[in-house]
Amino acid sequence: MGRIMEMKERYEKIAIPEELHVRVQQEIMKSRRQQEEKNKTEETENTAQVTNGYEDNFAVDSKRFC
Amino acid sequence: MERCVPAVKEILYERLIQFILENQDRFYRVAYSYTKHQEDALDAVQSAVCKALEAHKSIKNTDAIKTWFYRILINECLIIIKKRRKETFTADMMEREVMYFEKGYEQGDDIEKVLDMLDMDVQGIIKLGYFEDMSLKEISGITGLNLNTVKTKLYRGLKLIKEKVQEADLWVE
């Protein structure tokens, strides 16, 4: 088991390239941008649905009074 | 109630990002231990991060993030290894295996060579268990193997390593 522990020590010493952090950061930024766009689209769709709903109700109410 | 669901998803998304940022070095080590190649390991981590962020909505709770992410990462490593094997599985690999049994090879990395000769799933179990200090339950969640299968594979793998290393020691003596 001692040898496996020695191997673990070597494993923990594996050098981390700087590029790793750059690449991970890039992916996170890309994902955040996509999320923001998605949220904006959803918000616009929701607003449109609500507005359409008001308009429909208004049309029904108007008919009632006519 | 309907408003609560997107809020939870947003929290899980932020937790996932936090988990990735805090553990990226560990991901790289795992990926490197599988691929044994810097560029491949970087590709595996990047691809895993990308896929995890794209699929973040499938996370059920924060406790599941670790197992879920490692499963994606290991999958990416295996895809890269398969791809590379197709390209380079030739006499070079065979030569390496023969060299292992030759007299007087370097003692320092013999155990690594033995580990590399094991099946990929056994290698993975040993690496996650001993290098990443994961529990058998976590390993079972990551590999998708039954807990008892994980135990059996782990003990068989360790036994095999022990036998091969002893065998190698005899050669050196």
C-alpha cells in the first residue's frame, strides 16, 4: 500500500498548466453569456404572453359592453 | 411556486460554477492520469466543463454535483483515449508492454506501468479511490457500477498490482 501512497504523492505533484484556468474561464464566460441571452428571450416571451393575455381579456370585456 | 423553480436552477448553476472553479486543478489531474497527455487532459477538462454547463438543468441538487461532474469528465477522458487509440494503437503499445517485463526496468514508475495495464474501469476505481479520496459509494455513482462490483474490481485490481509488483521485484533482485 505504501507504493500506492507514493504514487499518490507523485499524482498530487502533476503540474497544472496555466492554460487550464484560461480555458475553464472561457467556458464559464461563454455559458454565462448564453444564459443571459436565454433569460432575455424568456423574459420577452413572458411579457408578450402577459400582454396578449391582457389584450384578449380586454377584447372579451369590450364585447360584453357592446 | 412556478417562480421558485427557475430560482433553484439558478442557484444550482452558480454552485456548479463555484464547484468547477474550486476543483479545476483536481479535474486536470484526473484527466491527465487517464490520458497521460497535457493537451488531451486540457481538452477533456474543457469539454467536460462545457457539457456540464450546457446540461446544468439536469442537476437535481447540490449534493449530486460532484458525482455528476466527474462522470462527465471521465466520459470525456474515455472518448479522447478511444479516439487516440484508434489513431496510434500500433506496435508502439505492444513494445511498451513487453518492456515492462524486462529485467531491471526503472523501479520508480513500475507501479504506474502496472496500473496502466489494468482495465480502464479498474484503473478509474483505484485512481478515484486512492488519489481523489472518494468513497466507494461516490465511485459507484460516477462509474455507474453497482457498489459490490466497485468493491470487487477495486480489490481485484489491488491484488493484481501487488502480484505484478512482487513479480517485478523478483526480476530486479
